[in-house]
Amino acid sequence: MIVINNHSVRSQRELNTVKAMIRLYCKTLHRGAVMCSECESLIEYVEERVTGCRLGEQKPSCMHCIGHCYQSAKRLQMIHILRWTYPRYFWRHPFRAIHFKLDNLRSVQMSAAKANIIAKTS
């Protein structure tokens, strides 16, 4: 695994998983051996947003982030792609899919714990 950002390994693993899901989506629905320009630009957009995340090491998974940095249209497109791809991705890469799901669950638990701490201090 080549780390392209200065964030955690979990963040890099999430980025690699999302890129693989976009590739699977494009290969299946756009029926091309080479990725289409729309999906390629989406991957570049996701890489740019994840590597430039202002939360740094405290970054939860993008699905459970408090301050979304994606444009609303891109966020809806990513939600659609992830919902369509996850069941198919699970059969092709079960360990990666389980890691992805566990990372999302950890993010939910971390954000819930932070919300409890903030509520207690208020």
C-alpha cells in the first residue's frame, strides 16, 4: 500500500476502498475496460478532498463526518455508488469490505463519544 497522504492508515485504507468501489461501479455499469472520464474525475475529487481534510488525525469516516467537505451533488453521487457497490464489493473483496464496515462503526462510536463529552461540558 502506498500512502499518499499524511493522515492515518485507516484514512488511507478508506480512500483505497472507495477508489476500488468506484472502479467496480464504472466497470459494471459503464461497461468499459477503461474507466470513463466522469468516474476518473470523481476519484480525483475524492482523493483531493480526503488528502486535504481539515480534521487531520481526528477525521472520522467520510460517511459520518460532521463537516462534509464534498459538494452536495458529489456527496449524493458517492452515496449512490457506495449503496450500489457495497453488496457486490463484499463478494469480491470480503476482508476489505469488513474492514470498511468496521472503520465506519468505529467512526460512529468515536463521534458519539465526542458528542457525549461536548454535552457534558455544556
